[in-house]
Amino acid sequence: MTKDAITCGSAIKLTHVESSSASTTNESFLLNSENKNLGSGSGQQIVTAVANQPTSLNALWTIRGPNDNEQRVDGAACKEGTATPIKCNDILRLTHLETQVNLHSHNVKSPLSRQQEVSGYGTGDGKGDDGDDWRVVCGTNSAKYWKRDAKIYFQHVDSGKFLGASSTVKFTQQNCGHQCPILNHLEAFSRSSQDKYGQWFADAGVYIHH
């Protein structure tokens, strides 16, 4: 059954489960990027989790196939084109709709928690490298497809680490300065553990179906 399945070409918002559950004001924290660069590490485009801003395009990500379909032919998402349902364990890219960089990770320490950095990478046209590829790990063993509102994990293919954030790892004036451009954003990172800090779900967005 592919009803409610997430599909290739859709533009989605990803909600971080742990920080949204921990919010005392019932805010949802969404995976976010914008045209600003990290002040440390790689210096690439920032990726954070931020309290939902309904009118912002900064939290929309387009689902695409992996960087090189030939290399990852067994698990490549979107081989059948736009509107193809995403299966559990498919490999894909998430391209930031507004700036056209890809969700990326690599062996550089993240600025706050000193885990693995997550950034936006590419040339502004969705082109990047294999560090942009993520595997969709479904939260239940019985699931076949990635579906709306279902808890899932994103495992970075090159490093094996999981995309995460934490309600306790936040950019503040103390760790980011008084003119911090990402004040109160949560750090996005990749971590070795598949745990509550790496759970996400897709709800709002523009979904493409046949």
C-alpha cells in the first residue's frame, strides 16, 4: 500500500521529534537552512532545526535521487522519476528548495556538540557529491514505505551516522555572540547512535502523486 507514501519530487517539511516534544510552548522544530554560512568548521551553508515559521520557505526540502544513481543502483530512490513512492532503506538527497544546496555531512566537527557537522553543500543547482546521500531508515520493521507522519531516521551513507538535533544543543548569545544570526536555532548534527535525537517525520509540504 502506497497511500500516504512520501514521493520523489515532493517538497516537504521535516519535524524533529525530540525537540518538538520537549517544547513547553508546543512549537514544532523543523529542519532549516538559509543563505548564511557557518562561522567555523567547513564554512558551508548552515543547517539547523528551528521553531516553525509557517510563512518561511527555509524549511522546505525537495526529495531527489542520490548523487550518482549508477554507483548506488540497488538502493537508489527516484529511479522511476517524479512521484515514485520512497521505500524504506532507499537512498536519496534532500535539496533545500530556496537555495538549491543539498543536505550534507562530512568528517568535520559540529560547532556546539562536536559531533559530525551537517551543512548545505553544492553549487546552487542541486549538484554536490556523495556526502549528500542519505538512507531512509523507517522506525518500524514492518514498514515498507516512508509515509507521512511516520517516525523515520536519515542515515548518512558515507559515514553511517544519523541526522539529529537536541532540545539542549541551542545557539545562544553565550556560544554564538550578541549578533548571532541563528539565535535560538538548534544545532543539526550527525551522530553514531540511532536514538530519539535522530527521529524525524514529514507532515506539511507539497506532495506529488500520479
